[in-house]
Amino acid sequence: MKLKFFKTHIAVPTPQFKTEQSACFDLSFSSAGKTEVRGYNSYNSPIVRPINHNRFFISPKERFMVPTGLIIDIPEGHSVRIHPRSGNSLKQGLTLVNSEGVIDSDYVEELFILVTNSSDNGYFIHEGDRIAQGELIKSLSYEIEVTYEKPVQKTDRIGGMGSTGT
């Protein structure tokens, strides 16, 4: 199986698996053809930040749609899941706004990564910086049905949301 990527500009980095057993491929910031990024500040007000010298600044608690310059040709019956990069999250406080992005196979526009700065320090995101990782996932086919019977206990589990009681 192949996952195809259309580059909106010749300079856009090609996604890569960095090791032989990488589960995910890296996605990078690409400013090719762009002069600004759009997002929201910590007060939920829209902001526009210029891209200068192939980089832009993300202040604490800001959220931006970071361009990749890629359009993914996702095979029917699959989706691409976008995950944070653990090194970015730990070292810079950069993570995904939505924890995990889901790209459906019928989406054929440029991929933007929703990045937030959870740290107390500002940070420059530079051209080519790896900002997220993607994974091709096979979609399950199932129906959604409403039931009028409350589900019954299936195991000896005791405990609720976020805890098994141990």
C-alpha cells in the first residue's frame, strides 16, 4: 500500500520514516508560498503572525494552523492520524491543540497542523522543523445504533472515569 503526498511547492519537505521500525512519519512546517500563519491567542481572539526569515513566533498559550505544504491522497477506507512529537512536547511545550488530528480520506486540501505552545516561553518554529507525526490507519466499518437497554457489567471492574479503583 502507498500513501501519496502532493507537494504544493518543490521546496516542501517529503514526509519520512526516520528509522526502520518507525510507526509514524514526520510532518514539517513549510512556509512555501506563505507570508503569514493564522491562529488564536490565549484570550481566544484571532491573530495573524507574519512568517519572517522562514520562521514564526508562537507565544505561550497561542494556537496556530501550521502549514505543511502537503495534500495527502489517503486511500479509501483509511484515515491519517496526526500525533504530537514527544520531543517537541517535552522540550519546547509544543503539542497539538486537538491532542490527535484525524484526516479523512475525502479531505484533499492542504494539511495544516494545529499546534499550541503549552509552555511559559515563546518559541520560534523554523522552516523544516518537524512539528507532528502521522500514521495511516485502516478505518473500521460499523453502524451506530441507539439502544434502550443500559449496558451490563462485562468484567469485575470497579471504578469510574479515569480510575479502575486501584
